Amino acid sequence: MMDSLTKQIGRRIKALRKQKGFTQAKLARATLKTVETISKIENGHVSPSIGTLEEIARKLECPISAFFDDCELPTEERELTKAAQKIQYALKTFPDGDLEVLAELVDALEKRR
């Protein structure tokens, strides 16, 4: 049980870190931890202290409870496939005209299902 909780906490920290645009190095600097420590936490190799979790939560601007929630990660917190990352990038950077074309492609794909 403890091992799976440690891994869950690590996965959630990693997902939230990426969602906020932090690298491991940036989060390490912000929390005064080493990159190695952040990596070990994210990979479930160490159980972070409550103080460390509080500091990470503060820097990621999320409640500490986000690390313990039993429900599935929302889409934006899951690791995205390369294709999904490309689409996410397009949504953030493409002009409206290109987004209209993208929306038409999505409509065409939905009709094929």
C-alpha cells in the first residue's frame, strides 16, 4: 500500500509539474531540493516528508490534497502522447483560421467513428 501511494504521489507531482511548465531543475531550485531528489520523488523511489509536499504544492500552486486524490488524473494532468502534445501546442499557438481547419479535421474524424 505504501509503495503504491509513494508512486501515486510521484506521478501526480510529475504531472502537475509538467502542467505548470516546470522542469525538474526549476522545481528543485524553487523548493531548495536537488534535481536527484525531485526525480526520486517523481519516480516513487522516496517518500517525501509532509514539509516537502507542502513546499512542492506551494510552488506548483495546488492543494497538497492533489497528491493524494484517488480519482484518475484529469486529462490536463496526465502525460500526453506526442500527438496530443502537438495538438495542445497547436491550440495554444495557431491563429484562429488554422484552428477552424483543425476543428473541421476533428469533425471529420468523429464522423468516421
